[in-house]
Amino acid sequence: MIVQTKDQVTTLRESQQRFFKDHYRSYQAREQALLTLKEAIITYEDSIYSALRADLGKSDVEILTTEVAFVIQEINETLKHLLHWMQPKRVRGSLLTFPSSNKIHYEPFGSVLIIAPWNYPFQLLIAPAIGAIAAGNSVVLKPSEFAPKTAQVIEAMIEDFFPESQLAVVQGEIKETTWLLEEPFDYIFFTGSPKVGSIVMAQAAKHLTPVTLELGGKSPCIVDETAPLQATAKRILFGKTVNAGQTCIAPDYLVVHESIKDKLVDALRVELTAMYGTHYNQGYGKIIHQGHYNRLEGLLEGCKVLISGPRDAKKRTFPLHVVEAPKKNHPIHHEEIFGPILPIYTYKTKSDIEHLVSQEANPLALYIFSQNQAFRDDLAKSIPAGGVCINDTILHIVNPYLPFGGRGRSGHGAYHGATSFLTFSHQKSVMTRSFHFDVDQKYPPYSPKIFNAIKHLLMK
Ligand code: NAD
């Protein structure tokens, strides 16, 4: 919906909270909502493809694997396990609570606000919504204004299949998002930049609304001298060129053992040509808008380019540019690149790697290519990161059994699969005590003897 006033946003949020109260979210209701969402996606499939082609020039295979099938898989996986996830979980009691039965109940929060960025504009809005619906919440979706065709299709699709009070789409830019953030939603799930993430968190703090922040940053990709070059080159390129590099977990920069740097650059050149030809006219996406294109061109200033291809500002085609790590103070060292530019740093020792990656603490993803298990285990343990993928890139996001999320500046909280269900559920502790047995000494007045007895029991 297009909102003209803040009051409209308030009315929507209130209707969602009423809907949530009036409809206890039974398993059947949640299952039905997920099946309806699946039907809606399949009904609108062709329009979703057209919109993603128009907004980002994505290829059909990319749209299928990273957007449409990705969320269908998430729905299927959720439907398979939801009944089990919803069951109250029995846990042990403790000495002081004996005898008692103890359970964790999974309770929906209420009305959830989900805000998405433009780079995977379908997946990043719908995948969290699946978790929110599965957990029994009503949901307001705010798509990115920079992928307008996709935002329109999502709105039409949701309006066609759901009442607004259950699932609604609010279009808008900063003004409308600010109106949404001023409302006391029961949970906010935000995907986007660290800069806007901190605005979201500050707004949420006003109502003490819990938040998940899925943010970005610079994800390093470390390659040692034992990595097989051809396979490594292919896998790096896959993660760096999908969606023309506009992926939050794309390898942001390479850190390569100095002895193999030239050979790896050669392998990257060969594999890149094999994937996209010399003209990039097959299956390669475009840059989202002119401002982003210009920012990427600006980042190339002062860089020695090792591999490149023909850029086209009109079509916003920007081939992958592999560049030497530029001089100190260049913005490439600290800005998230978020596009098809791949700087290469070299290292001699492990401490060189640690020094480089510590410049940007807590990356969203860490990639290590190596056949030396001790080396990769050591790095995977010692470098804090949202997630790690060894000997490949970006694939860890696909496994619904792995929580996906960042830490520190790359975000907090996680989702996918069972983790989504937990993210959008309050874990309510329910203890039931029995009347059959009690220890009178635990009630006042207390004797010194009881103090010593408790101390003996608890302070071991
Ligand atoms: P963004 O932060 O600019 O925008 C995200 C959303 O916030 C949009 O819906 C936008 O309308 C809204 N927004 C923008 N400015 C706002 C403001 N001042 N107040 C309130 N709302 C505002 O991000 P983007 O440019 O759309 O996406 C790029 C960023 O997202 C990158 O940093 C990338 O790494 C990150 N990202 C993270 C993930 C992840 O899963 N962790 C996935 C994709 C993208």
C-alpha cells in the first residue's frame, strides 16, 4: 500500500495487533498461511521473474536459485518441521524447584515489521516473513524503493492472497520507513546497511522493541598456497559475480599467499572468461542504479587493474574488476565494496592475515581456501565472523540447518530454518509446581541451621 499519512501506518499496525489477538495462531492457521504464501508465489512467478530482470538484470537461473526457489525451499522446510518446533519443550527442574514440571512455550510476539534492502529484493523480504508467519505473528513488509518493480509485484501478490491485518506491504522511502519505525511494533527484523541498522535500533529502543539486524561489511577470502587454483578461482568468482557482486556475503577482498598470487590471477582470468565470455552478455546482472554505478567507478580511482571488461554506464553493466590492493587510506580498505571489484592483498605469515582482517572486525562471512586442515581450523576459530565457509563461497547461506546472521557491525540475531522460528518466538518459561511435597524450612523465619544447610547444598 502507498501510505500518505502517519495515521494510516498507525491504523495498519493496530489492525495487525488486533488480528493477532483475535486469532490464536494455531498450527493449522500457520500451516494454511504458509501454503497460501507458496500458492501466491507460484501464481505470481512469471511477474516476479520479469520484475527482477527489470530491476537488477538477473538471469533466470539466478532468480530461480537465489530468490524464488530459495523461499519455496524455506517454506517447504518450515512446513516439514513446524508442528515439531511448536511443541512446548520439556526441560529439567533443579534442586530448589523439586518437584516441578518445566517447559518452554514458543509464543509469537504480535505484529512484526520486516524491512528489506534492494539486492535480493524478493528473498530478503519473504524469507524472514516465512519465519515470522511460522511463529504465529502478523507481518508488515517494507520492500526497498530501489527495486521498484519487485516491490510492486510483491505488493500485488500479498494483497491478492492475504488480508492486510495478517500480512501487508507498505511501500516507501525514508519518510514512510521512519513512520513505520515510530510505531510500537512487537518485533523488527531489518536487513540493510550498518548505518541504517543503527537508526533502526535507536528507533526500536524508544519502545524497547526487540530487533534482528542483518547487516553488511567486508568479508575476507583467504587463499593459501595449498588451494587448487582452478577450483578456487571458480568458487571465488561464483560468490563474487552472482548479482554482479551486489551480495552482502560476497567475498569483499582476497588475502592470498604471495607465492601463488600471480597464478591465482591467471586462473581467475581464465575462469571468468569461461563464465561470462569477453562481453559479459550472458547471465550477468546489472548495477542497481546510477548512483551505485558511479560509486563503484569512483572506487576504481587510484587502483591498478589486473582483470577487467567493458563497462557500460547506460546499461549499468559493470564487469568484475580484479585490482591490486591500493595504497593506504584508499576507501577500498574500509568501505564495503558491494559490487564487482575484487582487491587482492598478499600475505607471508599468519600474523599478516590477522593484521589485515582485524581492520574490519566481525565480518558477516569469512572464506578460507586451503587443503591444510590445521591452517583453516586455526583461522576459522581465531577470526570472529558471522559465518564461515571453507573451500567455497556463499553456499553456507543455503543450508537451512545453519543459522545465518552477523555479529558486531555485521549484525545480530540470525534466521533460516528452525532459527527463524526461534527468532520470531518469545521463549516463555512455564513451571508447574506440585502440591504433594514441600520443605517447610524454606519459608521464614529462618534458623541459622537452615542457612548452613542451604550453603552446604548450593555453594559447593
Ligand atoms: P539500506 O540500509 O540503505 O536500506 C535498507 C532499507 O532501509 C530499505 O528498505 C530502505 O528504504 C530503508 N532505509 C534507508 N535509509 C533509511 C533511513 N534513514 N531510515 C529508515 N529506513 C531507511 O541498505 P541497501 O542499500 O538497501 O542494501 C545494502 C546493504 O545491505 C549492504 O550493506 C549489504 O551488505 C546489506 N545487506 C545485508 C544482508 C544480510 O543478510 N546481512 C543482505 C543483503 C544486504
